[in-house]
Amino acid sequence: MTEFAMVGALAMLVVCQLIGEIVVHGLRLPVPGPVLGLLLLVAWFAWRGGPTQTMGTTADVILSNLSLLFVPAAVGIVQHGQRFMAQGPAIVLALFASSVLTIAVTAYAFLWADRRFGGKGPVPTDVAASHDPFDTDTEKGATTGTGGAP
């Protein structure tokens, strides 16, 4: 892959984000511009049949360096160490509670979407007690009573 192709893929990402920002600010929408830009990018990929090899490689390079984005957060914690020590327990509790809530909401949203769009029917009552709601590898109609295990 040439550097020029990677620049083109990065430019597409930035342009989608810019268009998202322009639309959000112009229409005063209550969503972040990058989120709208991401939806635009997904729509583009859906229309074009998926991302190109170059875009996939560029995304892999960006993701492999994603940990660099945590450096500013670590610097902020060091710079405001006294405040973090004073309010640390409240911050940790808020982070823990929000993480648990996010995981629960995501799990239930997944279950709802799986039932709504996955084509699976309701779980039979004789299997419901032992059914693993996160076991999506079971075949349709498999009601062994062990959550899909043979």
C-alpha cells in the first residue's frame, strides 16, 4: 500500500467527520458531529459494498496506535493528582456504576435486536430456565435444554 492511498483513506475519514460537524452545527442536532460522520461513512460503505482494502489497512494502523489517545488522560490525572486523591473514590464509583449500567443496557439492547431482527422465535418455556441469552451460536430450533450444548 502506498502512502498516497493511506492519505486518501485518512482524508475520507476526516471529510466524513467534517460533513457531520457541519450538518450538526447547521441543523443544531443533539448528536456529536463525528457520530453523524461515522453514520455517513457506514452508509457510504453500504452503498459501495464495504470498505476498500486501503481503508481497512488504514483503520488497522489507526487502531494499533489507539493507546496513544490515553496519554492525555494520564497526564491530566498526574497534573490534577491532589483533586483526584480527594475525589478519587467518587470518581471510581461513578466509573464503575456507569460501566455496569452500560454493559447491562448494551446486553439488553443486543437481546432486543437479536429477537427483533435475528429471526429467532421466543424461547420455549421448558428451555427458558436453562437458556443462555448470550448463546447466539445455537441453531434455530435447537431445544436441548442445555442452552444449546449437544
